[in-house]
Amino acid sequence: MKKNRLLINPTVELALKSQPKTYWFTILIVLFMIYLIVISFEGSGINEYRLAQFAKSFGYMLKGFMNPDWEYFFGTGDIWEFKDSIVLAAIVTIAIAFIGTALSLILAIPMGFISARNITGKATSKTGDVILVFIRTFPEIVLALVLLRVFGYNALTGVITIAIHSVGMLGKLFAESIENIDKGVLEALDAVGANWLQKIRYGVLPQVLPDFISISLYRFDINLRSSTVLGYILSIGLGLKLAFASNGPDWNKVASVMISIIVLISIIDYISGKIRTKLV
Amino acid sequence: MPRSFTLPNGKIVTKPKNNAWIYTTIFIVLFALFWLFIDFRARDIQLNQFDDILKQMFSPYSAGGIQETWKDYFGYTSKLVEPLIDTMKMSFAGTIIGTVAAFPFSVLASVNIVKNPWIYQPFKFFSNLIRTIPLMVVALIAVLFVGTGILSGIMAITFFSFSIMIKMLYEVIETVDMGPNEALEACGANKVTSFRFAVFPQVVTTYIGYIVYIFEINIRASAILGYVGAGGIGSILKDNVLYRYDRVGLIIIVLVVLFSIIQIFTNLIKSKLV
């Protein structure tokens, strides 16, 4: 039957037959991938006991989500005061991300101008690029671990870690945005006799400012996530609450911290997304 | 300064309204408010430590009468090979399992394929919710679930890759050209066949590109997952931090080299794909 249908139109059959047989190659790649995954699981200590433990913990976690510790969340009731609450920890976490991002702009904007090829020369921009790549590859958590010897276990260490680490990405994206500006405006300003400062203020700034704000907001979203993680290392904010809850573990508290993380980051993502779509 | 000018040819030009000062004020107020929550004591800050730590990190260990050589410093690399392989294993298995598992979910979350808001809206909402959880937090929960080791690392990376892939992929699926799909359905193909031959070929290249991109993110992130107990080189980092800064320095050097190599490889694959 199938053969007959193909024979109705011999040119289609010929075209099908002349196609290269690539599926053997695909099957080989898939098999190789499966083999690599099996190798990866070797030595991971996967066994029935652990899987059973996983299922049991998952059940506890779901139960915790059904019944989060709201008194701990808002710092009400007899045991908890507001200064112990998750809400305050969430505010500290936002504060670290916000101030860290704001401070990183002080370094990132000059770095962006230095690494932009059309503002400085080729050699200078290349040097700037290399510095930015190094900052980007330096793991954020290692930076925090080094800085905590200098600044101690407090929010300031988090702020400075974020401020330094963000420069890598912000500087690169700023430079790209500066490289894309319309040169015509600068020439026009030259023609009317504007000086160097006026050229930046009226020629460059209006073109790059929406981009800069949008990039900074994007980085703020990322930094909010990392400030949660840094909190775990530096014993501040939501990270501390998570470390505290996972001691035991107290699933109701774990659930309430997770809810606060999800809600906080969702809200900030939503707001910054709205602002960014408005800017473009 | 006047708000409008009259040009010699009689045209009136008005200056555009400038709201910059409102936004600047909001920014400054927010900055000041948030600054109140940053607590630290000035006497805890020891700036002179900074020089000291950098010196300790990038020179052989010397303390308590023990003086190691540069050979000892770089000799520690041999102890890092196994954790590094663990890190690679974790990221590889997690990335592939997570991104492949995300595919059906992305299809169910795309408007143009499903068309029924009662199905795609819940999937979109779900993907937006789980996308917010940072990888380290997932890893911490995974450690609570199955204990320390690579298994929790694989689980965390699987979940993380899964969560970020869904959104990236359904946005691609929603922008495909639906013409071929309609043509196939007009020929009498069922939904699965038309998806396989009309939509899938349009997204597969981007999909593989995203898998490579997520693998790159995961390798960078998983290097430090061990800090919460999820295996890999992070666990060595946690063991040595605060008292063997020379080893921390060596780990940083190794990581920067590894990340650079991965970057070169992924750029190669990406340029091949396009």
C-alpha cells in the first residue's frame, strides 16, 4: 500500500531516496550522550535508599508548602520578633542587591567608555576588555570568601562583592551599547562648535541612557539572586534564614523561605521587565 | 531659560520636558533607605588584610615554621583533577537531562501550538515560578533531599536547566513560521506529524544552541556548588578556605583556565551551528 502511494509520483520517491541518510549519525550521537550520562551517574552513590529518602523528603517539603510558618515569616506571635522575620531578611537581601548594583555603576560606566572601540583607541579598548573578562570569570562566591576576611561577616561584604563582580558584565554591555551609537550626532555637534563635555552630554548620553538603565535593571535581577546566595555564606538576609531552616531540617520554615524567595524575585522581575519594555 | 524659542523663519520650537530629576530623586531616596539596612562596624574592617590575603593566595604556603615551595603549590593540582571531573559530570548529566525534559513542557506552554489558554497559561505560570529559584538554593534543597555528593549536584543542575530552558524554548517556538504547519495539516497530517516536520526543524538549531549556552552557565555555577555540599571542586574550596589561602588561589587559577577553555569550545560549537 505504502509502496503504491509512492509510485503514484515517481519524482517524489526519487527525491526521498536521494536524500542523505543522516539518521544513523543522529542515533550514534544520542547513544553516545546516553553513555556519557550513565558514566556521569557512576560514583554518584545513587541507590534505592537514597531514592526512597528523596521521595520521603519531597513529601515533607510538599507538606511544608501546605503549611508554611507564617509567624516566622512576618515576625508575629509569641516566639518571633520582627527583627528575626523573613520579611526583614528579604528587605536586607534587596538592599544588598540594590546598593551593590548602584555602586558597581561608578566603576562600570568609565570601564564601558574605556572598552568602547569608538571612544578610545584599539589598544586601550583591548586592555579594558581583558580586565572585564578577568572580572567576569572570577567566581563571585570565591570573591566573597576572600573579601569576608577584610570586611567581616556582614552585609557590607555582600555589597562590595556584588559591586566588584557586576562590573565585568555591565562594563561589557555598556561598551557594546556605546559602540552602537550614531556618529552623525557627534559630527553635527562638532560642526556647531561643542566642546568635549557638551559632546558627551548632548551627543552620547541621550543615545545610551535608555540602554544603560535597561542593562542595569537586568543586572539588578541577577544580583538579587546572587545576594540570596551570598547571604548563605555571609550569614545575612534570606541566605541565613535558609541555612537556619535547613538545620534539622524544619520543612515548614524551609517552605516559608522558599516562598519568600520566589515571591520576591517574581515581583522584582515583573517590575523591572515592565520598566525595560517601557524604555525600549 | 525660556521653554520655547521662535526661529528666524517664524517657527516655534519648544524644549522637550525633562523628568530626569524625578527619577534621580527616587533613586537617591531608595539608595538612602536601603543603606539603612546595610549594617557593619567600621572597626571590623581591616583593609591591610587585603594585601596579605592576595600574597597568601598567590605564593607557596608558609606558616608555623613550614615553608613550601612553588612545586608544592602547583603540585596540589593533582588533587583537583577528580573533583573537576565530578564537576564536569554533574554539569553534563544535569544539562542534558534537564533540557531534554524541558522540551515537552515548552511545547505545551506555547500559544501557537496548544491554542487553549487553559493549558498553556498554567504551564507559563509554572515555568515563571520555578525560574526564580537560584541554583545554589536548589542545590541546598537537593542536599537536604538526598544527602551530600554528586547526586544532589546532578539533581540541582537538572532542575535549574529544566527551569530556565522552558521559557527560552517556548519563546522560540512561538516565533516560528506557522505556514508549513498549516500546509501539512491541510494535506491531512495529524498534529504530531505536522509538528515533527514543520515546527521542529525550525527550532532545533536554536534549541541545541541553548543547550550549549546552558551547559556553559552550569559549568561556571557548578564549580562552586560543592560549597553547600553538592560535590565537585566547591567542596575542596570549602575545606581550604579561611586557612589555606594558597590552595584557594590555585583553585581560582585552575577555574579561570577551565572557564576560558570552555568558553573557546562553546564559541566553536556556536559558530558551527550558525
